Amino acid sequence: GKTRLAAELAAHAQREGGVVLYGHCDDGPAAAAQPFAEALSAYAAACPLDELRVQLGPRAGDLLPVLPSLTARLPGIREAAPAAPEVERLRTLEATAALLEAAGAAAPVLLVLDDLHWADELSLLLLQHVLRADTRMRLLVVATYRDSEPSRSPLLAGVVTGLARRPDVSRL
């Protein structure tokens, strides 16, 4: 099925020297941006500390809503200054895209986001933002979902429709 296909692609990417980041969505209550949190926390745990500090740069505090575990890995990270909710969300979106871009500068990155039919709104906004980034990231995103499964977020249909219009997106 879809998860097996993504796993085979991930194994191939890893054999070829790529970085594989995997996150999935659960049916039921979950942390905000669960698939990104899972994928990026595994990356942050495996990345050498000095390299991680450089990759995060001044945006580390903006990632804390998605990666609260960063404070344990890199003590001293301060939360970003409070702002309007939409500004805080935009900073989180941009910090996530910046970390993926920085990771891709070191090696090509495969980001697998599994079971997006159960994704929360922040996960879908992150996916949309990362794929709209102006920079040329060395990033391949594989997002799986069941179109026969009721979605947790009405945003999923809009994200899928928007992505389907792009020439660099393939739907299987």
C-alpha cells in the first residue's frame, strides 16, 4: 500500500546517501504538527550539535511550537517574543522551511508525511508553506493520504487541489 511504497522509496534514498525524515499522523488526539515534529525531532537528535546550531540559527525559538524537545538538546534556546497568533504561526512556518532547507544543503532530504488524512491544520499549513518556499531546496516530499477516509481538516482538500496544479507534483 501507500506506506509500503513510501518505505521502499525511503530505503532507496537512504542507500543513495540522502537524509530520510519520517512523520505520520494518528487517528485521534495528537500533538500539533505531529508529522513534522516527529520527522524533525529525529533529525535534531541525530544531527551533530554544532551543525544543528548553525542550521537553526536565530530561528531556533520559532521552532519550539513544533519541536519543544530542542530545549533539551540545545539548552538556552529562548522562546520567540510573543506576537499576534498569525505572526507566531508564520514564524513557525518559516523556521520549519529554513531548517529543511539547511538540512538539504548538507545532503538531499526525503520527507515522508504519512496518513495526512488525519493531519491537523498546522501540519497541512506547514506542508503548504514548505512546498511554496521560494528557495530551491534539495527536498523531496512524499505525502500519503487516503481520499476515501474522512479528513480531520477541511484544509486537506484545498492542499491536494493546489498541489495537483503544480508541474513538479506527481500524484499516484
